[in-house]
Amino acid sequence: MRIFLTGGRGMVGRNFLEHPTARSHDILAPDSTELDLRDAAAVHRWLAAKAPDIIVHAAGKVGGIQANLREPVAFLVDNLDIGRNLVLAARACGVKALLNLGSSCMYPRDAANPLCEERILHGELEPTNEGYALAKIAVAKLCEYITRENAEYQYKTLIPCNIYGRHDKFAPASAHMLPSIIRKLHEAKTGGLEQVEIWGSGEARREFMYAGDLADCMWRAVEQFESLPPLMNAGLGRDWTVNEYYAIAARVIGYSGGFTHDLTKPVGMLQKLVSIERSSRWGWHAATPLEKGIEITYDYYLKGPDR
């Protein structure tokens, strides 16, 4: 197949391109200097010229709590513009298959865990990343509406849990929780620090899946697109507390110091665990244990390409 991948320079896109299955297909993955997805006319021209068989939409402005709180306008507008431009241009150019990546941030903050796909838009969003979540919901609904109007256009959305792994961002201004933990513990180890600070009590629960596993799910979705549900979570089906993530990462990294808790810092949702019932029925399960995934990610961090 000829596959148009957006976000090919991001963590998810790079893991998708590194997957062994990628060698069997013709993948077009222009970076932002070649194609600005915020430019609707440019996206239309590009799709009309390249005529891909399927689009895999993994591009977007991403970041942790600090970034979302600092730049809510950009997280809403950039992600909304990118998704809207791509999906509408795909329909206009006759691209019949599109795999859109959503986010577990799309779920209401008070929804019962595990988070079932039907719960989207059934409650208030988490304020710390509301703009990003609103954009992701709007694009997913646009995909749904296009398919509803014309079933020849199969535009489907995959909702991953939190992702970490090779090609992650480790800088404090942009890192999500797990890569931030890896950086903090490495710096504490090399700097001889006796304590590392954890935001909040550390009892909030999070589900982090290795990016290589998400890439595996995406490739299965591409190659078995007809059987893929229109909206489906991709996750582990289990979670850990923030304190447990610090303890596991400390073992991997070799940090032997202690921890303190800053109860004044924001922590986001108390739990965010996606339901894997639908993906299990579809026949897919993540394969990488947490400790092994952290080992691979820490090794990548030590090599320093994105530090």
C-alpha cells in the first residue's frame, strides 16, 4: 500500500516507521518543512498529487501538564487545524481509508475506570489538558460523521493510552511523566542527589504503554483495516501509581536515593486506565513489560539524540 503518515518525525511516527512491517509498504512521511498541515490548501494539493491508499494521522502538538498549562491556545488550535485540514482534504481527494490517532485525554475526568469508548463526551474534561482533548474529540467526531454520511469513506480512530519509548521527549518543558521521571532519576544518580521530588502524593494512577507496542497495533490496523472497529482504545488494561513508576524506574536506572512529595503541584486525573475489551475482541494485546520498556527507553536516553 501507499501510506501517507503524518507526524513521521514524532515518537509515534518514528516507532511506526521502525516497525518491521514498514519495509513491505510505500510510506510517504513529509516533515513540516515539506508539508505544513496547518495550511489547508497545501494539504489538499499534496494529497491530490500523491493519492495514498490510506492515511495514518499521528501528527500533533503534544506535551505534558506544564506545556498544556502554558500554551492552551496552541494545543487547541494547532491540533484542531491539523486534524480538520487533513480529514477534509482526504475526503475531497477521494482517500477512502484514514486511521486517526486520538488520546485518552478525550475521556471525562470523572468517568469510571476502565475508560470505555462510549464514555467520550459524557462528562467534563480534565482542565490541565482540556484544549488538547477538545481538538482530539472534534477530529474523531469529524471522522465519524464523514463515515456516517458515506460508508465508502472509512475514517477510524485509535485511542492510545499514555505512550513512552524510543524517540520520546525528555526536556522538562515538553516531557510527559515517564520520560520526565527517567531524566530526573538519571540526573539525581549522576549528581549524587539524596532525594527526588514527586508532584502530588504519588498515588494517582497512570497507564503507560511502550511506543513499539502502539506501532504494532497501528500496523495491524492498517493491514486489517476492514475488521478494525470505528473507535477503539489501545492500551495495557492495567496501571501503576506514580510512586510505583518512580520505584521501577529507579531500579532500572540504579538510583538508590529517596523521594519527597510536593502536594501543591497539579497531578491531573487521579486515574486514567483505558478499557481493552474492544481491542481484545479484535485480537490485539500489548507485548512489552513495563520494566523492559523503561530499560529500552533509558538506553535510548543515554545515547542522547533527543535529550
